[in-house]
Amino acid sequence: MPVLPPLPPVDDTAGVVAWVAEHLGHLTLESPDRIAPGGHRGGQTAADVALAGLDVAGYGRTRSTVLPIEARGASRLSPYITHGLLDLPTVWSAVADAPAPDRRKYRDELLWQEYARHVYARLGDATGEPLRFEPPRPAVEPDWDERMACTAAVWSELETDGWLVNQTRMWWASHWTVRHGRDWREGEDVFFQHLLDGSRAANRLGWQWTVGTGTGKPYGFSRWQVEKHAPELCASCALRDACPIQEWPDARTGPRIEDAPVRMGSAPGAPGPGPDEPVVDGEPEAVWLTVESLGDADPALVAHPDLPVVVVLDEPALAELRLSGKRLVFIAQCLADLGARRDLEVRLGETAVELAGRPLSVTFAPVPVFARRAASVEVVQTHPWPWLARPTSQRLTSFSAWRKGVAL
């Protein structure tokens, strides 16, 4: 397929939405006429503004606040981190002067993101398999009552903004799996379609944690969490006097990872950590950017400031994933912003076909699809991924154990 037409300026939101609807609308979850932007603007410029405004004072106290929205302490940087507009080392350094308790708590959340990437690098697509245990299914599967104000609010925010605070992600995942006995992988797929920060690494690990992977104890969602973190929802709920989640869900303790028959190990096809130093085997003619690394600080971009940049929106993969249009609008805004500074070429098609015959420089991405696609094109330079803590042979059986072994 020929190169897609140039994107409108990043601040022309309506224009970017129209561009996505015209060129990618046949690949989205919703119909082209229903595509809309989410709650974050994509692009390096927006990411830099968000980072400059980062203030984690009080984070330990407010990070789990759901309502009122203005009292939330969550940083909302995750979409920029997922797509490489902000790397974890940069965000880690940005909170160096924050109050010590809040700095530690916020950095622990960054380390959770890093741990998720380590697990994904070690296991790859195997993270989608039932490696540990499944939560027990209720004897009688309860109805998902659409009148519940709490779950309705979570779904509305997911569908419109494409972003949720961690507290409501846990609510939804627990309600889906622990109380209703649904397959966590199906719920994770729904999140991946909608979340602007959708990451198979962090998303899957979060859903598995909810059903008890790593702890042996499923996370239960009941009314008290809503009353603690979003009391307005209970007060306005049509079911406030007949709450379906009044009591803790019926869930028994499952096995810990140490007791599971399958242990963490290098799985076939897992991406691994990538190179320590640039691997050079020739001179590139272009920089190939992946959706995991769309920022100005991408190492391959930095190494070749004068080369043209090419991004391939892999049509077969998008057709299978059926991402929400708001995710594609966010990515398109990232590309529009980058295109204002670099000679950018955006193509739609199969990666191997669109990049055939072009010597490329690229930054390694710790996701299985990168290795598969890189093997199908002519990569002559591979630059290291900007790890916060480079993966080692350290055991990954739990975040807490891994955290103790990380020196930063």
C-alpha cells in the first residue's frame, strides 16, 4: 500500500479523528462515524507538558482516590510511558525531589511497570496462558446488574476516556473474574482494546494478580471499597439499599507461584532483554519506529537525526485486535506531533512488505511481536531498550522478591 496521506497538525483534534476514521476506520472496534478522542492527547509535546506538571506530593494518600476526580493523585502518565514518549528512567528522575514517602510509593509503581516488562520479556506470549490457577467459578453465576453505579461508572470512563485509575481497574477485573467466574483473558482483551496505556505486559499481570497469581489470594471487590474511594457512587446508586456486592465475594485461596506446576522461565519466542549496546551491521537508510517507542528520545531516532522515519501500522494485526478508535487517535496524534519535527512516513499494510528492501535502524522493544517483525525486514542497527533495571537471571516469582533484588 502507498504511504498514507500526511496527518493534520496534532492540535487539530477533529482533523486527526477524521484521518483515523478515513484510513483506519475499517480496523476499529467501533464504526468510523463513532470514533472519538480519549482523555489524553498523544504526542511528545503533550507528554512533556504532563511530565513538567508532575507533582507526587501526597501520592501515597491519594493515588487510590476515585472520586471526586479533582482529588485523584494518579499521575496519568501511563499512556505516554506505554508508547515510549516517556521512558521509566526519565520519570524516575523527575520525582527525585518529592517528599520521601510519596517518592518511594510512586517509584514502586514505576517498578511494578518494569517488573511487568521483565516478566513479559522472560515469558512472552506465554503470559496469556493459564500458568497458575483460575479462580473458582460461583456455583450459580450472578447476573451482571447494569444498574450498579460503580461498575457503570468504570465502564463509562473506560469507553470514553480510555484510562482508569488503578483502583477501578481492580474493581472491574475482580467483578469480572472472582465474583462472576469469567475468563480473565477475555476481560484483559477488553481492557487492551480500550485503554490508551494498554500493555500486554502490565495489563496481563494486573489481571493475573487480581485472580491470585503471585499471591495465592484473589482480590475481592465489595461495597466497602466503593464507599471508601468513591462514596458518591454508592449514594447515587439505584441499588444502594439492595447492593449486589454488599458482601465479600466467595473465593478461596489458590496456590502460590512457588507451588504451581509451571514456573517462570525463558519461554520459546520470548523477546528477552535485547542488546546492551547498539548492534551495528551496516548503514541504515531510515529509522523504523514501533508503537512501543514513539518518543523523541527513541535511541534510534537520536542516533540518526537526519534520516527519514517510517512507521508501519500493521493492517493484519489491527484487523485482528480491533482496537478502539480512541487508541488509534492517540497513536495518530503521536505521529502527527513527531511529523512536525521529522521527515515521517506512515504506511498501512503488512510490516514485512512495507519495509522490504530498506536497511533500517530500530530500537529493540521487549515484546514478542517485535522479534517476529524484525526478523522479517532488513535491520542493520538495533539500539538497546531504555530499561530502568536491566533484566537478569533473577527469579520473577513475585514482585516483592524481585523488588528486593533491584538496586537503583
